[in-house]
Amino acid sequence: MTSKANILIIDDNTVFLDMIAMYLTDKQYHVLPAKNGIEGLKLFNSHSDIIDLVITDIIMPNISGTALISIIKKKRPALPVIAISGFGEHPITLAEELKADLTMGKPLVLRELESQIALLLPPPSVSTV
Amino acid sequence: MSTILVGISPGIQKIREIIDLVSLDTALNVVITGETGVGKEVVARALYESSPRHKKEFVKVNCAAIPDTLLESELFGVEQGAYTGANRKRKGKFELADGGVLFLDEIGDMSFHLQAKLLHVLQSGEYNRLGSENNMKSNTWVISATNHNLKQKIEEKEFREDLYYRLNMVRINIPPLRERPEDIPELIRHYTQIYQDKYTERKITPLDPETFNKLCHFSWPGNVRQLISVLQRILLIGCDEETLDEILYDKNNQNKNATDTATPIYGQLMEELQEIVNSSPDNMTTFSLKQIKRNATNIVEKEVISQVLDITNWNRTHASKILKVSYKTLLTKIDQLDIIRSN
């Protein structure tokens, strides 16, 4: 059987967060939702070893997505990170500079997000019972 | 570790939480926002002291207190011979804060021209001394503070949007004291203890319940700074109820006026004054009225001469006539006061 990939999703827009979380849960991913940068960083720190991919909004109060990318990439450089923003070119450029693996603008096409996640995730591990 | 964030309110607890989460990664630029007097520098120092950089320098620059013509050389330093009168090499604040923290207070007042230079340092990690072609590596954690609404400044084309996003990786907003009255009793107790420890020979007694209660229910438009100042007055000089009402009422107005009419010179003079006030009695003996007068004169002279030189496009003959000093005196002053021509 294949184990579900763990995806940490951070967005201060709860409508957006719930929408992505529901969609990916439906697609058989295990989702860890966080509704701001502080929550997201705490979840990352406590589940760092089991997270397979991170999706983060860039513009958030207190701890921004760019801060999260910087911290995550220092701790786990190979962990794929998707950065999302609806605030024009500057946040996206900064996220790319900080080595986000993929940047996407809002509004998102969920099917496109799903196909990008599949490309970024390592092949699923197979375990026998 | 000496900086303590005093308070039990959710706002202060959240700030402690953010400091714990981010102070180990000093690659993250931080902006601290809040009204005048809320304690932005206290939070910056708490970040610094929790970080691995605490053994190096914490260097503060007040971007509003230094004329734009001087801020560039203050930040990046000057190479010998960079301009007439630059007869020695001078380190800038970026260099002085190497391995430590550069605290850019009042970042919202920085000119567009310098914002571009700061952006370049943050992007490339390199800068040049004024008059030098050699790139120097920056290893400084930049923490900024402002009481301006930077978003509004972007809309008004007074602040660069790209710099805003780069500085805002972490944002810490300190709520005004009137929004967290539950912190006032602890602040009073904390600073009373500080004065008791500092002035052991004076037998400072805690506030009587009535005064304590009055301070706890005041709105503090000048925030923590005003509370400390009033508390200092009551504890060290003493005052009756009537005088306290006058102080609170006057301070209320004074604070409003100070915020409305603050000028760079005023800010710098107040900083000098604050330094003296914050000194222990032992250190105070090193200050003489003569020295204070000289410092204040230098600050004012530097500002006035800089402005006249700017107006005259650095025509020193013309400037010396306006200032009614000899040409030679003006050149001496330019050298002594480190007045630099902006590009």
C-alpha cells in the first residue's frame, strides 16, 4: 500500500485555506492546515520530519511566506515549497530568490496546483503488509 | 540578556512568541511598527539579545534625526579623500554592525534615493563606502522600525514597494498602551523596581494605591515612554495629586505637540537628552553642562550649515556670506562636523 503524502498548507485567508485543504484531502493527500505564519512555523517545527511538501501564501501578517521559505529551506533544502500570492511581481520575485520551487499567482486553478504537486513530490514509498 | 518585554496582554505575548520563533534565523528582515513611545527599540533589542548575534554590536540609526545628506555616509562610511575635507577614512554603521544588528529607526522617513541604496545592500549583500569602488560584504541583521503606515507611503509614492516586501519578512506590531491597559500595573511595578535598584541611596517607595490606580486608568497617548517619564517624576521628585493631574494633562498636550512638530534636530537633541537621563548617577558625572551645550550646538550647527550648503549648491563662498562666518571658518566647520555633500 502507498502512504499518503503530508502537505503543510499555510494561508491567512481561511476560505482559500479550506478550499485547498478539502480539494487535496479529496485527492488522497494528508493535509496539515495553518491559518497564519506563526501557526505554520510551529507546525513545521513539530512535524518537520514527516512533511513532504509545503504550500504557503506569501503575504501574511507577522511571519510572512518569504520568512517561512527562508527558514524551511535552511532546515530542509530539498523539501518542495510552492509559494502563492495575489500581490503582484515583488513578492513572487522574492520567493523565487529564496528558492521556492514553484510560484503561482492567485486565483489558483486547483487542477493545475494538483498536477504541480504531483511533479514536485518524490515518488510514493511502497510498503508491503 | 537584559531586555525584558513587560506585559501580560495578548499583544505582548504574541510578540514574545514571534521573537522565540524568528530570532535564531537572522537572515529574516524584521519591521517593527507602532505608535511613538510604544517601545519599538525595546523589541528590537529583545530580538538581538535572543539571537546568536548578541555578542556583537547593536547599532542604532535614527533615519529621521539625520539629514539625508549625512545619512548615506553614516550608513555606508566614507573613504579618505571622497570629498573636500574627508581627510580620514570613516566606518559606516553597516560596517560597525558587522556580525551584529543594524536597527534602522524611523525607516519611513528615509529618502527615496537612500531606499534604493538600502535595497541594493539587502539584495546583493554588498555596499561601498562613499568614494570607494571596493565592494564590502554586509553581514548585518537589519531590523527596522516605523510609526508610519508604509502601505500608505507606497501609495503616495514615498516608499519603494520592492523594499517594503523585502523588509517585511517578519512584522511585529506593538499595540498602543491604551489598547492593553492590563500591562500598566506590571509596567509600573517593573520600572519602580528599576529606580529602586538604581537609586539605592534615595529610599524610593512604591506608589500609594490612589496614584497607582490613577496611572492604571490613564489613556497614555505617549505610550510607555510617557508612563516611564511620569513615573520617574513621581518616584524621584514626588508630586501631590494636583501636580500629577497637571503633569498628565500637560504631558498629554506636550506629547501631541512633540509628535506633530518633531524635526530631525529635535529628535537628535531628545536622543542626547534621553541618553543622559538613562545614565546611572555614576556615569552622569562624566556629563558636564559645558559638554551638553557643545553637543547641542554641534547638532544645530551641522543641520543649519548642511541646509545652507544644499541651498547654495555647495558654493562655500556664498554659504559663508549667508552664515556670516569667514570662508576659512566654514571649511573648518565642514571638516569638524563631518558635513558631506549628497550625490
